[in-house]
Amino acid sequence: KPLVGNLIGEDHVNYVLMYNMLTGIRIAVSRCQAKIRRPLSDEDFTACHKYSFDIIGNELTPSAKYDFKFKDYAPWVFRELREDYFHLDPADYLLSLTAKYILSELGSPGKSGSFFYFSRDYRFIIKTIHRNEHKFFRKILPRYYAHIKTNPHTLLSRFYGLHRVKLPHGRKIHFVIMNNLFPAHKDVHETFDLKGSTVGREYPEDKAAQNPRAVLKDLNWISRRKTLELGPEKRALLTEQLGRDSELLKSLNVMDYSLLVGIHSMRRGNRDNVRSNTLKLFSPEVPVLRRKQTGKGPKSPDAIAIRRIMRESDLQPVGAGSFKLPEEDTGERQHFVFYQDDGGLRATDDANKDLDTIYYLGVIDIFTPYTSFKKLEHLWKGMQADRHKISPVPPVEYADRFFSFMKAIMRGGGGGERFKSE
Ligand code: ATP
Ligand code: CA
Ligand code: CA
């Protein structure tokens, strides 16, 4: 499955949904953003702001192309997360997500049926999630928030918003907005989705040879004899943070998450230009949106920019042409230890000197509680293979195995071999 999406035009099956999502975000986020900041209260974590859109419009919502309802969950909490801990500039955020042009679609890469959409500048991902994941996220939001606050350098997905669109015939679509771990300006030459489980965790190597964008798994990592090349300094930092993050996941009683690893080889550089080449085929001739440097930390909302965004009531369908992606990494990533080197983590040798590889790392897909369904899957898969090596194991075991595997695959960690079953 490709890592690069297709731009969505008016004829696309998900055009209306996309339009509604973006319109909802634009209005809801700018409404919240326009108010004066105040300290969070407990109610902010359970809050839900409702909007109703139609072609006529009212004082709260401008007219829209379609009828739909929109819910914005815990808007004040996400606002604080974005501004204080994720270092996003509010106007910037809205521009990336909702300025005139429609996102590209990654389709449904996982088995879960979730859909993924990129913002046009590739910085953000919209992921549709199951109602249960949504409920779960709302339940644990106070703990997620507390973790982010005390772990500014976390490797966990950074969630910027939680929303719901309801279509007129009643279909409800829940979605989150999160950081795209992979940069727009660098080719990712190899991608791995690692869990520390080895049963069935293999992407067929013959197919991988033909598909440079394949998402490889644990067994591919082991058979390709890969190592996370990190010197003592970065290794210690990464281990510490991964340990803390997996402790949180353990206590949330979740499992099935993975460490996504994108590898950029500086020797190969960007000559394959995987992303931008593909995008050129589908995208419109548009100027790159002005983006302010956000290096100096969060700014107060730029009222003029926000008002302008609110006025832009229509998304434009796309045609053919070229589409320029940002050439270098700007913005929030420089605030985070593991995303500082060209948006990622540069490999180092034993003397902590730079090597020619950049890693793009993060813990993704973190909202799967160990429910009765997973318990059954555990029993079933466990009858056919080693009960401890399959992917659905209970959360404590999952987290410990995950953490040991990640330590093992770092240089000097002994490798992932011993996680394999006979
Ligand atoms: P399943 O539950 O079957 O594993 P899912 O639909 O929950 O699938 P994820 O595991 O969240 O999907 O993600 C699937 C793939 O999408 C990942 O392996 C990765 O290639 C890509 N992906 C997911 N999140 C990100 C992200 N934040 N940045 C970059 N790529 C991502
Ligand atoms: Ca997954
Ligand atoms: Ca999932």
C-alpha cells in the first residue's frame, strides 16, 4: 500500500466527507481560538461543542455546501496541548488543514478500516477512528494530557484534535488529527512498523523488493539485520523516553501499538523524491502558503489570519499541475529532542558523532484496549503459536516485550533474534 496519497477532487467518493471535516475544523477551532485563554477545568475534558451546518448558515456557522453536524471534543484541552506543548502556531494549524485545498488520501493502510488523509503540506494526518477508540480516547484524555505535560519529548502520537462529523442520513465518522512522523522534504527509504511480536509479523520480501514504500515488520527487521544506530547519548535518551511512554500505555491497559520507524539514508538523499513526484501527478497549481517560522515558541493567535481563514468558506476542487512541498523542516519539530535533526533523529556512532542516517520514530496506534475481543484473539492465535510471541498479549506483557524489543534493536542491544519463535 502506498505511503503517498491521492488528492481528493470533487468526484472523489470521500469529497463530501472531507469537505465537512475541514469545514467543521475550521469553524470550531477558530471559534475556540478567538476567545481569551483561561485555565483548564475538569469540565473541559468532557466538553463537547456542537455545530450544525447547512447551506443557509446562521450566526454561529457560516453557510456550507452541504448539510452536516459537527462535534468538537474537549476543544480547550486540545487548544492548550497544541499551543503549550506541541508548539503549533494556531493560524498555521488552520492554514495547513483548511486552506482552500483538499487533502490527499492514504486510503486504508491498516486492517482496522481506518482512513488516513494528509494535510496538503504533509504535516498533519487525519485518521478516522472507530467509535470505541473515540470513547476510549475521551476517557483517558486527562491522563494523556498529564503525560504530555510531564513528557514534552514523548514518542507517542501527538493528537491535535478529536472530532466527529454526522452526515444527514445519520452516519457518524469520528476522527483525530495527529502529527505526520514523516517529513515532506525527505524521502523515507525504508519503513518499519515494529511491535516486538514475531508471529506473522513479516511483509513478504519478494513483494518488498518491488515496493520501496512497503511498511515492513519485525521479522523483516531481523532478517535484514537492521540496528538502530545510536551512540550512548541518544540511546540513553531514547531508552528513557520509550520506557516512560510504555509505562503509560501499560497503565492505560492498551496493546497492539507499534514503533513506526522511517529510515532516510543521507547518501541516497532525495533523488527518488518519492512523495513530491507522486503528488505532482495529482495536484493543482497552487502557491505554497505563507508559513511563519514558529521557532520562537507559541504565539498569541493571529486574529487577522484567523478571521481570514473563517471567511474562506469554500474548498477548491483540484486539477492537474504541480504542487510544492516545504523544502526544509520548519516549525514545531525543533522543540523536540527526537525530532530535531531534519525533523527526525540522526544516527550517531559510539563517540556520539553523526552518521549518515536519519530516523523518523514514533509510537502509533495507541488506543486499542485489551478488550474481550482481543482476549479471544489471544486465545485463538495462542493455540496455533507461542502464546508469548503473538501480537495480542495482555497490556503488561505487551509493554514489557515492546520495550525489551526496542532496547534489543538498538546498537549494543543484542538484536531482535531472541524474540523469534522456532
Ligand atoms: P491496524 O489496527 O490494522 O494496525 P490502523 O488502521 O489502526 O491499523 P495504524 O496502525 O495507526 O492503522 O497505521 C497504519 C500505517 O499508517 C502505519 O503502519 C504507518 O505506515 C502509517 N501511519 C500511521 N500513523 C502515522 C503517523 N503518525 N505518521 C506517519 N505514518 C503513519
Ligand atoms: Ca497498527
Ligand atoms: Ca489500530
